Amino acid sequence: MIEVIGLHKSFQDNHVLRGIDLTVETGTTYVILGSSGSGKTVLMKHVIGLLRPDRGSVRVDGVDISKLEGQELTAARQQFGMVFQGAALFDSMTVFDNVAFPLKEKRRGIGHDELRARVVEKLRVVDLGEEVLDLWPAQLSGGMKKRVALARALVAEPKVVLYDEPTTGLDPITTDYVDDMIVTTKKRLGVTSMVISHDIASAFKVADKLAVLCDGLIAAQGTPAEVRASDHPFVRKFLALWFEKQ
Amino acid sequence: MSRFRQGIEDFGQMLLFTGETFAWLVRPPFRLELVLAQMAAIGVGSTFIVGVTGVFAGMVLALQGNYGMRQFGVQGFVGGTVAFTLARELSPVFTALMVTGRSGSAIATELGTMRVTEQIDAMETMAVNPIQFLVVPRVVASILMFPALTMLFSTVGYAGAYAVGVFVAQIAPGPFIEHTRTILDVPDILHGLFKGVIFGAVVSIITTWRGYAAAGGAKGVGEGTTRAVVMSSVAILVVNYVITLVSLRGQ
């Protein structure tokens, strides 16, 4: 379980997060919706310990990750896999080396055959075959990059997978595919997922619960139906733009 | 004033980065394969440009030396003075400047691109310290390869000077080599190699830092690379002067 309690963060004069409280239950998918610049990525970087809060805390299974340093933080991060907005695959490595990277680092000395088997297994989870193993990131399409990034996030069998804008910049078919991938991954592997997005359609498709971020605060949170019924002016305006199109 | 303050803050952050880099230098896991890869990229990859620069530097020194010394009838000293100048000053400085232009810019660009495309963040989320994985191998490889390239520069530079001195300027080979033995001592060679070690550390720290701290997309990477090359070049000349000053005071 992930608990974010009273989280505040400022960058110089810019008060980005102004007291965020939320709880992500184990094995569920929690989506954080918000417009660009609302602090979604900043919030996610606190969850994995890339940023430290000015006030408040982030607890993962009861452990305050914002207080950890050095080896303890390194160990805590091994519970996570993260899919970045631009995939963030290592340009200088093939698909195989990219996906194998977290496992090689976590279990130094792992045999090549076992490594290859684990990499192929995780690529299959995201519907990619062995033919991509020797390709370079520059040779992959946007959707394939996201899938390889998810395989890399899953290979060390994390308890929590974080998705940073997973559908941004993708065409509608690939977006739908990535949404399915998030849902399927949760079902197959039972991981806890946290997704940040401004894509309302995707958010309502994959979320068990969601929160809408506005001006560094949570404007509404709950099940998709509860959030849709919110009377917060920003939430109504934010959602109306999309629901009116439907 | 704010630019001055920003400069001080930036320098302070670079010092912290340097401290962290040297702390990771002695902490396992040691990544020998990454160090070897960087030695190939920084060292082996720079041999051609360093060799060409060295040959022509030696050749022009011999030409100029012969022109000046001929007026006093002491052309035999050309070999010795060229070797002495190369070993103590020109080889380490020219080598460091050439490798900064070739490999230092590549290091800053590569790490800068990794920073702005979140590859460094990704590495951190995988519980891998980016300084240990990306920076330490480049620093170690530079510290080892800069003196090796300095040695190469001196060797081919002297060969170029010999070719021009003996075959073009018609200096007798006997005095050319004999005076080299008289003028050039082992401490002079070690002095140049020591400078190579220091320049390797300075250039690699500056270029990795400028890449590591890059921000703001492609423009930020470009600015970071430019600053890396300019700062490294200035640092090489300043540090070279300080080392020479200190070494001569001791004599």
C-alpha cells in the first residue's frame, strides 16, 4: 500500500504540491489526472524517492521512503518499476540489454540463459517476440518503445509499477493497446499500478480509483463514478470537455 | 550579482559532484567492463587525432628551432629542446585540448542527452547509481588514458622533429640525439605524465558534470557541451601554469 500524507513541494517560488493526501491499495490501479504543469510528475517522483518533500511523507508498506538514504533507498526502489513518458530506453543498449538491465543489477552474476529466458518472458507479457531482442531503441516505433519500457519495468518483478503519461503522443489505436496492456499487466502479475495522465479516456478505462489534481491539491478522488459525479468546478470543466465529445 | 551567485552555486555543486564521484570510485561493484569500454572510446579512439597533432607539432618546433639556433651555430640542440618542450609542456597540454574537443564534448553530449530524455532518472529508479555507472568509468578511463596519449604525442612529435631536423634541415643525427640525452631527463617525462593524470581528472569531471547537470532539452544539451569544452580548455591552461610554477619553485 502506498500512502501519500500531507505532501508539500516547492521549487524556488513555485509551490507545486500544496498538501496531497492519497492512498493506493495493494493490487489496484490508481490514476492521477491533471492538466499539464499541475504537479503530477513531481508527485510520482516523490513516490519513488527521486525527490524529497518539503513537508509530508510517502509511505510504502508503512516505510517512509522520503526519509531513506543510500543503500536503504536503493533497496526500497527495487520494489518499483517505472515507465517514463518518453520510454527512457538507454540509447546505447539493445532491447535485450535494456530489458535485462534491472535484473542484472539486482542479481549480479545471473546466468545468461536465465537472463534471456526472463527477458523473453517479460517481452511476451507485452506481446513482443524474440525478433526485437537485437533491435536498438532508435529502430522501434513509439508504441513498441512503451512496451519495451514496460517489459523493463516488470523484469525484476516489482510490487509497484509507475506509469508517467503512458499514452502521450500515441495514436488512438496504440493508446488503446497501451491501456489494455496496463489492465492486463495488473491482472496477470497482480502488481499495484500508479498512472499519471491527462488522457481522460485512458484514465477512466484503466483506473480502479482516480484523483484529479488542481493547483497542487486534489480536487476530487474516488472511483471513476465518484469522480465523475464531483461538483468541484475544475473537475466538472476538466471532465466536461471530454464527456461532451462522447 | 545573481549571475555571480549562480556561478558560485554551480561551482559548489560541481565540487559536491566531484566528492561523490571519488567516493564511488572505491565502492563496489567495480565495473571493469565499463572502464575498458571508455578507455577504448577516450583513448584508442583519440590516437589518430593525437598522433597527427603530435607529428605536426614536433615538425614545426624543429623548423622553428632550426631557424633560430642556426644563427648561433647550435642546430645540434634542436632535438633536445624539442624533446624537453614536448615532454614537459606541449604534449600534455595539446593532448588534453585535443581529447577535450573530441571525447570531452562527446561525454557532455551523451550524458546531457541521457539527462533530458530521463534515462538517468530511469537508471536511478532501477536502484543503480548513475554516478557510479556513468561518471566513474569515464573519470577512471580519462585518468589512465590522458598520460598514455601524452606519451604517444611526445613520441610521434619527437619522430616528426627528427624527420624535419635531420632530413629537411640537414642537422647531423648524432648531435640531434646526443643533446636530447643530455637535456631530457626522466623527471621531465614524469612531469608531463603527471600533468596528463591531472588533466584527465579535471577534463572528465568538468565534462561529465556539465552533461549530468544539463536541463532544458536540446538547447540545454548544446549549451552544456559548449560550456564543458570552454571550461575544460581554460582549466587545462590554468592548471598547467600552476603545476609548472610549483615544480619550478621546488628546484
